[in-house]
Amino acid sequence: MKIADMHCDTISEIWESKKTDSPQQLSRNNLHMDIQRMRQAGYLLQNFAMYVDLKKGIDPFLYVQELMDVFYDEMEKNKSDICVIKTHGEILENEKDGKMSALMTIEEGGCCKGQIAHLEKLYQLGARMMTLTWNYPNELASPNLFLEETPAGTEKGFPLFDGSKGLTEKGFLFIERMQELGMIVDVSHLSDRGFWDIVRNTKKPFVASHSNARALCGHARNLTDDMIRAIADRGGVIGLNYYGCFLNETNDSHSTVSRMAAHARHMINVGGHECLGLGSDFDGIGGELDIQDCSQVHKLAEELERQHFSQEVIDDILYRNVMRVYRELL
């Protein structure tokens, strides 16, 4: 079994752990993801997000570079098993050499502080995908989910930020430059209006690295059917998120493979079998998980097979759709 996962927060967890008496290592740890268990599961590629919390009180541009230092340090220590990639061809070379691949991504475009030069620097340092926001408004755009206050209205129990706020003037400049550089635009966390700003002002495929279907779970982090179709029509891919609160209509953090399969079936019915991949959000999610860590992705494959997904479609979800998009964009 081959696996390509578009999102995890493992590097941020390792960075945080270095300030404690129990620092974690990527080779083996008690987090959701490590090299040993990735090998066991059959990982082909993992996106490692440099997740920046703008409220930490650290200069976000320096913060993201600290995360990058941790990323490269861990990659160097594990270079016999996994190598950083910047192009699709390097994924194929690593596979031929019996190695896994690691793609560096940015989760929170606000780390650039609105400066194109900072974006270009992150690209030079190896970043190849970026969300414009996390859960706070920044110089580029606004999210749907807003953590600082409770909105007056809710949708099915889930808080929504004002989805009418989209990209800023700087945000439009950023997505133009990202396309020129070859940095993939990631719409996970972005507001509804921001999503449609991306659709209208980009030509290349884009992704939602870790989002589910709003029709089955009305959370602000999920995609409407029209959004799913727009990503599919552009040739992009959506990463199925393992977090229970993005899977269950009751805001229950229990994540089951049956519920994941339900979201998979819905998104494929709406956008076709080429629109869906994996975006676990490992080490960025909590709750009770059927898939407790990266060694257990086989449970999802087994559930999809039990629910009569064809092996071709299962392989598309597990790795081929992500690889197709990377072949075109990297």
C-alpha cells in the first residue's frame, strides 16, 4: 500500500517539545507520526506543515524559519529513510531508491507579514505549498473560523466567522506570485469568499489540503458541494481530514473510518474520483481516533474496500490523485 498525505503538524509538535524535558524526534516518538511507523504503513510522501500561530508573540517570519530549521535537522538525521523534495521527479527518484519523500508546506500565510520578499524567501528555503490563513485574519485574507470571539450566529452548532471577507489586495498579489513561483495555493482554512476569489483569480489547479464535506458536517472548515466541484473542475485535490469535529454533524471529536468513508463517498459523488486524497491533520488533531497514528491508515483502506470502493479508486485516494497534481505543479 502506498500513501501520500497532504497535511500533518508533526514538525510544530517537535519544535514545541524541544522546550520541555521530553524532546521528540521524528525517527521515533509518541506523536501521531514518525519515520518507523511511516515505513511500516508504506508512505510514499508526507507533507510537513510549518504551522505558525500568529498569537504566540513571536515574529512570525522568524518563527516559520525556526520550524524550517527543525524540519531540515530531522530530515538530515533520517536521510537514509526520507528526503526533502521540491519537484515531482524527486519523489520518483526517492521511491526508486527505497526512500520516502517529504514536502515542506506553510500553514499560515500571515508569517510573510504581507511582504512578497518573505514569500520568495520561503520558496527559496523549500516551501512548495501555502495556506493563505490559519484561523485568524491577516494581511492576505480572512478565515471562516474565528477563535477570538463567539459570533452572534452559528450554523448547526459550529461557529462561523464572517465568510464575506475574502482576499485583500496583498492577497491577490500573493496568489499571483505563488503561481509564478510554482508554490501550490492551499484553500484549507480560507473564508468562503476567499475561496471564490481563488477560483476567479487563478488558472492552475489548487488544493484544500485538509478539509471535508460541509454537506455531511456543517463546520466552517469544510467545503460546500460547489467548492468541491470547483476544485475538481480545476484539476485540484482535497485532502480528507481525520478530525472527528470535521466529520460528525454533532461536533463529536470521535473519528471513525466509517464516517471518513462517508465523506469520501460524498466528495467523489460530487467531484469525481480524481478530486480526493488524504490530509490527515496528524499531530494537529485530538479526540478519539479509529486511525490512532500513521501506522493505521490501512484501516481506512479496509473500510473503503468493505464499502465497495474499487481498488482503483482506493489507490487514487491513498496516493495517485496527489501525485497527479504534484506531477503538474511541482
